[in-house]
Amino acid sequence: MSLENFKIFKDIAQTRRISRGAAMNGISQSAASQLIQHLERDLGVELFDRSKRPLALTEAGKIYYEACRDLLRRYEQAQAEIESLKAEASGSARIACIYSIGLHEMARRTAEFQQLHPKARIHLEYLRPDKVYEAVLTDQTDLGMLSYPSQSRDLKIVPWRQERMILVVYPSHRLAGRDLVEPGELAGERFVSFDEDLAIRKALDRFLRDCGVTVEPVLQFDNIQMIKEAVAIGSGISILPEPTVAEEVKQKRLAAIPFRGASLARPVGIIYRRGKKLSPTAQQFLDFLRSRA
């Protein structure tokens, strides 16, 4: 049986007239009658009680009717979703990222997404965390990506991933060759950190304080790139998210050492304005990012 034949049976069952069901599907009454006869012969049961006018379904007919209706509904739903995907693949979305996510990962993720959907266009913008919030709340962008997302009644937060925080040192530093390091070994070290108003700075200060460690602050910046450059030239050490230093470690410009027995991670989330209807492209890009968290 084809989907077309399932529909013919369903229409006949709903209208309770072979002639009406045939007309709805552009076939003759004779062809519709033959279809029902072939179907009943294949199933080995009668689907209609022909002693009644208009036609009435038998118990077997009722079961078959429900099955046909469900199958056709699922097929129609699949068609609608496929059409939606077509729309998603040809639209655009605006994404605002903090530098440490945008520069080191989002360019690659965007390229992967656009390979899957060549007609889609993702517009990336790199901003400070406060500007990401502003862009999302004022609809200047569809999605925002940042670390330590703040709860708000005006924002929907989608947790993305937890990034392990590790010690980062220049290659000739005394700890550079270690597999693990104790937090206490950082005591007295020259430390390159983030600006005091950033959430990641507050998290690092809390971590060092909880470990009873006092470091010597020497420089502070508002982005990871500048911190990495300062560490690479020997200005001090730092604690950074592991994914953000992978390339420099590979190039041997920096050395990265995990902490022994310390659980320290940077939460990264995706935000959008609560109540906002995301465009098809923005929704699919969000789903794409979540699948690759």
C-alpha cells in the first residue's frame, strides 16, 4: 500500500462514501471500490459493513483507520519539519561572543555549520561580557555566548559546557614540566589575571582564597588573549580555561598543567532574550552548538 492509497481509505472511512472519497482523491468510484476490495483481500478481513448506509467501519476497519490516520499525520509532520529545515538553511543569525569563545572556537563552529547548510549565514561579533548582555536584551543579536552567565528574568540561559581551568606558565618556568600541580605551589608567584569587574576574576580570587594561596598580582587584562601573551613573554603565570590555550601549548609557546585534586571549571552558556521567537536559522544553530558542546 502506498501513502496515496492509505489516504484514499482514510477519506472513504471519514466520509463513509466511496464516491466521496474517490472524488477527493481524483479517481473514479470504480477504482476506489477495487482498491478497497484488494485491501480487504490482502488483510483477510472486511473493513466496511456494507449492509449499512452510509458505510460503517467494522472493528478491523476502525483499527486500520486509526493506523492510517496516524501514519499520514506523522508523514505530514515530517514534511513540515523538512520544509522548516529548508528555511533554516537559507536564513541568517547574529551571534555575539566574548573574545575567548569567539576567537578560539566559534569561527570553526560557524564554518562547520555553514558546510552543513551552505545557504545559511552566521554573523559573529566579539564583545565584552556586559556588551553581550546588552546586545541580546536589545535584540541587536539573536544569541549570546559567554562565561559565568548571570541569571535574569529577562534572559533564557542554555548551559553549554564546563571548561576545565588549568595553570598556564611560560615554557622555562619551574613548573612547566609537571604533569600535575598543587594549588599551594602557586604561593608568591607573579600572577597575570583578569580585570576585577569580570566574573572569571572573582571566581579565580575565590579559588585561590579557598586554597589559602596568596599570589603577587602584576598585570590584569579584560581578555584571555592579552593574558596569554603576557604569560608567554614571562611576565607571570595565570589560570585559564584549557580550550583557550590548546594552540599555544601545541606550538610550545605556553605550558599547561592541571591541578591535583582541585575542581575548577569555567561555565559557558548561550543566552537569548526570554520570550523571543528565534529565527529558524538561529534555532538550528543553537541546536548545532548544543550537539557539539
